[in-house]
Amino acid sequence: MLPDLLATRDRLLHGATTVPAELARCIEAAQAPANTHSFVRPMFDSARSTAVQPGLADLPLAGLAVSVKDLFDIAGQATPAGSTALADAPPAAEDSPAVARLRAAGATIIGRTNMVEFAFSGVGVNPHFGTPAAWDARFGALPGTQQAPRVPGGSSSGAGVSVATGAAFIGLGSDTGGSIRIPAALNGIVGFKNTARLVPTTGAVPLSTTLDTACAMTRSVRDAIVAHEILGARRVTRSPAPLSQYRLAVPSAVFLDGMDATVARAFERTLATLRQAGAIIDTIDLPAVREQPAYGFAAPESYAWHRDLLQRAGDRYDPRVRTRIEKGATLMAWEYLDLLQARQEWIARMHTQMERFDALLSPTVPIVAPLITDVAPGAERDAEFFRVNNLLLRNTSVVNLLDGCALSLPCHVQGELPVGLMVWHEALRDDTVLNVSLQIEKILQKQ
């Protein structure tokens, strides 16, 4: 496994390495074949200038490399959001708050990362800038095999691969229906989706103003805590409590449906390992999951933002993205208001069924990463693309609709394709989810 941010920062403080040396390693990784299509705008020269600035060692990120998803504003650069439709957009006047907070904490920005056009899928395919291939950060390529490229997960595809391959310690991204946790699961890294209100999303191209969350992927849970404290400008309340002191539950409704053999094996093995370590884990039905509002927020809220751009540059859109955005034009105002009310009523029902537990455990996604060739751009593959997209988003999107928080961490072993375990709960349970995840990670690292 690659050393995480905190371990590297400790080596910096003890003089065992330098910021320029660590940056050189990250740039080498970013230029390697494993990162083909991961970056849409490398920033290596400016990163090298940042890395020699004095005082970095005293800051939380200590000058270490961070990648930025292509939908966040960086001062002086256009924000294309993975599309060619915004090719003529003017440069941003200032950094988005998320980028500004990372810079203030000592981040060295290594580049803008590829993404699904306008963040509109959980698969990770981009017809304009290519599709980066998933990389297993925990074990690397499967030994003795020539693996066909698999999807990286989306929409924060390049961000996930940049962290998994060692090009960045933190990958800044967004999560509207799973866009942080899906790439984390398929690349064998950690992705934390905080409660949406805790981190500003201004200065980012929106997908859904109701569900969008600014958050990050990292190499470890403890790094996820550091990243969240910086992005949220808050302190996480730490707890040394062992896993046995938490009330945990596995919801059987929906979340366990349709698991492939690899995911099912990894998930059941993980539960057995945690129970052997003293965890008490109940299995519950959680029937409210089946009662989610039928219509989503992404299409109507995206259409409100895109409608003028579609008239000017609609022919530049990925057809799969354009089709879904334009569906938002059909929702009536009264239907949207009903959707808002239905969501709040559903959240209340979920709260009643979840409140006695400290955290819930589920597979992050029910399948391993499909082959890129099976879902690549092309109308002849649309049916398979949308089938895979629905599966990848199914579990994670529940948390966004709940206005909740969740963390995905790897739970596979050597010889298996990456599998993610999702630890989750409702809004503002972030600190508990992080503390539970930290304890789980310690146990699973002994596998």
C-alpha cells in the first residue's frame, strides 16, 4: 500500500523526505500509463513552484499533492466540467471555497482531473477526454494477469485514479448520488461523503443544488478525517471507543440485492471479521428504503442550469448526458414541490427506523467494476451502460436522498477486484461515521 498523507507528513517533519521529492514521485505517477486520461489539465510547473515555498511543513497538508475535479473553479482557469460545451467559458475570477481551503492548508495542486461530463453518471466514461482505468490502490494490478481496463467509477473518475495510483494524496471531488464513494470502491481507496451542508459547493458547476456535496477521496480513513476538517473548516470529535461499543446494523432491503459473487464474498467475510473482533451487528429490514420518492432531483435541477447552454451548444454534449438532463424539462412546478415534501417525509420515516443505531453497513456498490469496452460511448452499448449506472448508483444514492453522510473503505483481499464497504447514517452523524470507519479500517488492515 502507498503511504498515506499523515505518514508522509510525519516523514517530512523528521527530515526523512522533502516536499519536492514527494511531488516528484506524484508527478512521475501522474505521467505513468496507469494515469492515462486521469488529468485534463496537469499543473506540474505551478506545483513545483508551490513545493519550494517556505513554511509548508507547518501546515496540515504540508505541501503534498492534491488533485481537483474539473468542476471546481481554480482562479485564472476555465471550469469545463468534463465537457467541450464550456470550451469558451471565461476563466474563474477566484478559487472555489473548497480549493481555497485546501490551498490555505498547504495543498500543492497537481492538476485538474477528468470526470463524467457535468457529473451525470456513476460509471466514469467520458467521450471527450477519454476514460481512465480503475487501479487497485490496496494491491495494485492482480498478480500474474493482464487485466482488461475497467471503469473507474464516476463521476469523480480521474480524482479516484489519481489517488489510487499515487499521483495525489487527496482527490477533491463531488458526490451527488455516489460520485466520491463509487470511484473509491472501484479503485480500492477511501471516499468520504460528508453531510452536504458542512462544505460549501459554491464555485462548482452544479448537478443538483439539493444533493451536491463537496468532499474528497484519500488513501486512508485518518486522511479522510484531515481532508474533511479542512474542507468543512471544523474539528471532528474523535473517539477511542472500540467497535464493540457501537450499535451497528446491516439493512437487508435493497442494499444486498443483486450482489455479484466477489462483492458478496468480500462483504460476508468482512462482517464475519468484524464480529470476530467484537462488533455487534444486527440485520434489519429498514423497509423505508423501498419507499424512496420515485422521481429524482438531478434532472430538473440540472435542466434549470443547462437550458440556455443546451440551446447554444447542445450538439457538444455526450448524448447520454443530454438525454437525461432534458428529461428535467418535463417536471411541473407542483410536481417538484411535491418531491421536496415527499423527501422530507421519507427522511423522517428513515430516521425512525435508524435512530437506535450508530452506523449502518452496506456494500458501497453491488458489483465489481465492469470492463470499459462494455459501456464505452456508442448507442449499441447504451442499454448496458444504463444498467450498470443504475446498479452503481443504487446503494450510494440512498444516502444523498437521506441528506446523510457515508464513507467507503476497501474490504477486498489480494486476488480480488476492489470492493468497498459503506459505513453510513443520516445528516450530521459525520463524526460517528468517521470514528466507526477508523476502527473498521484498523481491523480490516490485519486481513
